[in-house]
Amino acid sequence: MGFELLKNAQNEVHFKIWYWKLLAALKFCAGKTLNNEFSKEEKLTRILEDIAKKVKAASDAKRKEVLKVELNRLQRFFQEIKVCRLPLNPALVVQGIKRDLLQNECSYFGGGKSPNEIGSYFSLIGDDLRQDMLVLQIIRVMDGIWLQEGLDMQMIIYRCLSTGKGQGLVQMVPDATTLAKIHRESGLIGPLKENTIKKWFRHHHPLESSYQEVTSK
């Protein structure tokens, strides 16, 4: 992530020369093997960004078709380089794209920012994610402090990476329902009611044992 942030900081007006020096120092100290990994991650990110732009530029009727066609570029990329670490989580080594992804699992969302979901792990977001990264980093630090004090808040912190101005990657939370959707389902004053979330859990888990299991996590 540090490599991506330093690379993107080259566009900063006042401090770009310092960021350039830090990036150069990182590349010098990293060595040939790690720099090769950086290069592959950078190429993968550029392909994903280009795919997102083309899908966004297409008409609603053509977006799904354009998305499937463009994803073939990812297949060719992995055929060429064999394996690549995922920029969003370098601990994960990606070897290719599942066939189901090209057929069914890849999709896009409507709206002005038009994020594109690539499978069930991450999505491409047309937004500035630097603030999101900072907030998540603070939450991660706070969670570490709580755990040291014996307080487990059951925090599940998703991954987020800014790859440039107005673009980035966000880890998907599969099969999730947003609070906004829950509130809409509960009516106009749903957000004002204290028991809206409780009623939603009760509706989806009518058995007491199931309800206690999900609410105790």
C-alpha cells in the first residue's frame, strides 16, 4: 500500500519532489524481486482502472457486455505473468480469474460513481478513498488497543486502497445489507426508530436460537 500511495503522491503540488525521493529510496532498497512484484501490481491496477472507465462510459444496455469483453484482458494478463499479488491485500497471490467470474459473478452498480464489482472480494470505486483509508487505519489502531485491554469489540475491518485521484479499490462484504436499505424497508421514519435494526434481525431470524446467535456476535 505504501508503494501505491507514494506513486499517487507524485501529483501533489507542494511536496511531490519529496514523495518522489521517498519512492526512489523505496525502489532502491526493495531489490529486484520486490520491484518486479510492484511492477506487476501496478500493471494490474492500470488494467482494472481502464476497465472501470470503459464500463462507466458505456450505455446502460451495453455495460454488462463491455465488462465481460474487457475482463478477457485480465485473463491475458495472468497468462503472461502467471501470478500477481493483489494490491488491496499483498498477502493474497492471484493466479487468474475464475470462469464463473466472467459469466455471472462480475457486475457493476448504478449511480454517479459507478463502482464495478469484480467477483466477491473487491470493487473498483470512482471516488477519493484517502480519507476512508485514514479512518480505517484509526479504527484498526483503536481495535488493537481495545484487544490489549481485553475488550473484544468483534471488529471486522475491510480493506481499502486509493490508487489515484478519484479512484481506488475496496474490499467487498459479500451478502451484506446496508443500514440505508434496512431503514427504507421499515418506512419513512425508520431511521428515527430505536428498534429498527432489532426488528430486521427478528424478521430474518424468527427462531430464538438463531436470533441469539447472530445478535451475540
